[in-house]
Amino acid sequence: MKNFTFCTTRTIVNEKGGVSRAAEFAAGLGCKRALIVTDKGVVAAGHYDKLARCFSGAGFNVCDYRDVGPDPSEKMVYAAADVATGNGVDCVVGIGGGSALDVAKAVSVVAENRIRLDEIFGVERVAGARLPLILIPTTAGTGSEVTYSSVITAADGKKKVVISNKLYADVALLDVELTATMPPFVAATTGVDAIVHAIEAFTSVSKKNPISDMLALEALRLLLGNIEQAAGAGEHEEARSDMLLGAMLAGQAFSNASVASVHGFAYPLGEMFHLSHGFSNSLMISPILRFNASATRHYAEIGRRLFPELSSGSDEAATDFFIQKIDAILAALKLDKKLRDLGVREQDVEELARGAFGQERLNANNPRKIGLEDARAIYREVF
Ligand SMILES: NC(=O)c1ccc[n+]([C@@H]2O[C@H](COP(=O)([O-])OP(=O)(O)OC[C@H]3O[C@@H](n4cnc5c(N)ncnc54)[C@H](O)[C@@H]3O)[C@@H](O)[C@H]2O)c1
Ligand SMILES: [Fe+2]
């Protein structure tokens, strides 16, 4: 028997058109004054207006911070927290991709406790309470709506993470109508991020457990089966709904089991070359899976659980099949790119490798130990 603890968000609502019920959930938490945190893309898509109308129609005082940017910075958190304290809000509502949701999560703690992020970066360092928090994803995606982390770029340009069970929102609200406006590249890359969350949760060295395994496998069934259609042209509401659900399940899985070295190798690409989180993961998934293949039976296990035709073959055959399936999806989504085509120079490999090697928390969770020379070779493979 294995000891484990599993935590997740208390209330998860999956409802088409559900965004227009957000105020009802906030009122249920005893709130009357809401800060909405979002970004310009989500405003342009019309989702912010719909949400703000729902709150003002329900008699709420509403203020907003709509200047969240990609890889959100500390400054954005403080600016949004100032809006929150200046207006005496009693709840925070995040609507957007992982960037907006992560800022909303950080604001719910920073505004309530009047603290600096340096005091809470790291694992379980949030001492005080947070403001009531409702998270509404518009990508499928990071799963941030059900995770215990907020990824913020610190003043030194490094991505840092607040990890705390206090960051589990009060309500995660999934509305398939919101993801219809995602640009195809965002749909494809955020979908691959979700796939990586599920794979890395399932192969996690120390923290995987029967619940995270079950969630990761169901997430992969939904994500692998729908990503191409959901990221392609056309409405495909059923496929987008399955992606939204899959991304959320993957978020629950990795929030308990942790992610590993695909993320560890994606982070330096984001920091140094400002490639999006999902795209950086799309670039690194294949070389890391190949590096890990000889050291884990979990890829074969995923392959067999998802593709019954693999049931009688060897572990090697099932592992190969699974990795080739991932490669085929990347190719179909046109994400099978080389670093040299994205502004990376050969001499950058050393700094990238040192950056990835330094991601100790993530590499410790990887099924195969990674040395500095391995890190150089992994980046060279996709150079
Ligand atoms: N907290 C977590 O658990 C967690 C997990 C993974 C990633 N992250 C973080 O999340 C961030 C990435 O989030 P993301 O990949 O969702 O991207 P994002 O939030 O940065 O959004 C990407 C772009 O897509 C636009 N967009 C989003 N939804 C849209 C929609 N429905 N219609 C039109 N445009 C839309 C946004 O305006 C933005 O320009 C990174 O900072 C990453 O580190 C957090
Ligand atoms: Fe991720």
C-alpha cells in the first residue's frame, strides 16, 4: 500500500454558457465586490464583457485589471492587487488562459495579506488566507483553474512559482463557448501543454498515486483523441469540450503528482527566447520522451491502456508506438519545429542546458536522471 494525499478544487462546474452564472457562484460565497483579472486577447474576444455584464446585472460592484501579458510579471500582480485594495473588493475572478488565471491566484493572496511575492515564492509559504477565488479558463490548457500553483516571472526575468494548497480556487468554471475564439496556434500549443501535464503526472517518480494515474489516463484519452480536430478550422464544439475537460483532469493530476523535465527544459526556452509555455513544451516533449524511453515502463503502460491493439506486444513496441503517436500529432499540428528556426543559436545551447539542468525540483521527478551533458545533447537533438 502506498500512502498519499490528494487535493483538488472544491467545486468544478462544466456547463456550456456557464460564464453567465459566475456572479451566482460569487454571491454564494458571500461576495459583492469583484475584481476581474484578464488580458487584452480575452477582452477582444468578447468574453470579458459577458462576464462583467453578468456581475453588474447581479448587483455587484465590478472593477478590472485587463493588462495581464504572457509569462505574467510581478509588476502585473502588484498593479492588479492595487486595483483590488483600492476598490475594497471581496473576491477575485480570473478569466483567460494560464497567464490571467495565475495572476488572479497570486492577487487573491497578495491583496488580502498586503505581502510581496518574494515572501511566498516556493512551496507552501502562504501563511494567511486569500480572497474568494473563481477561475474561468479560456484555453485548454494549463489546467491552472484546478492547480495549486501560480507561475510568475520575477524581476530578475526568472519564472518562479507560488505553490500552495491555498491556491485551489473556490470554483473552477468550464464553459466550452469560451474556447471557440482561440487562435489555432494557441489551441494547438496549449493542448500539447495539457498532454505533457498528463504524461509527466503519470511518469512522476515519487508523487504519482492511484487518483492522479486515473486522471492522467482519462485526460490523455480525451486530449490525444481530440487535439487535432479542436485545433483545426471549424466549430468542433464536442472536440473542444473534451479538450477543456481533458486539460482540467490533467491539471488535477499534475497538481498532485508534479510535472518533470519536459517542463524543466521548456522553461529556459520561454525565459531566453520568449516562446510561449505551450510552444516550448511542444518543442521539448519529443526529445525528452526519447531520452526517458529506456528507463520507464510507463510509456508502454499508457500505450496499452489507450490503444488496445498494443495489448500483446513487447514493452519496447508499445513505448515506440506511443512516442510515434505524439510525433504524429506534433507533425499534424505543424509544431515539429527546430530551435534554429526560432532564433536560437548554437552557442545558446550551453546556457539552455545549464538552465534546464538547474530545474532540480522538476528533474527530480523525471523517470531518468539527467546530467549536464545529457541536457546539452537533448537541446542539440532539436537544434
Ligand atoms: N498555474 C499552473 O498550474 C500553470 C500550468 C501550466 C502553465 N502555466 C502558466 O500559464 C501561462 C500560459 O498560459 P496559456 O498557455 O493558457 O496562455 P496565455 O494565458 O498566455 O494566453 C495566450 C494568448 O491567447 C489568448 N487567448 C487565450 N484564450 C483565448 C480565447 N479563448 N480567445 C482568444 N484569445 C485567447 C490570450 O489573450 C493570449 O494572447 C504561462 O505563464 C505558464 O507558465 C501555469
Ligand atoms: Fe505546463
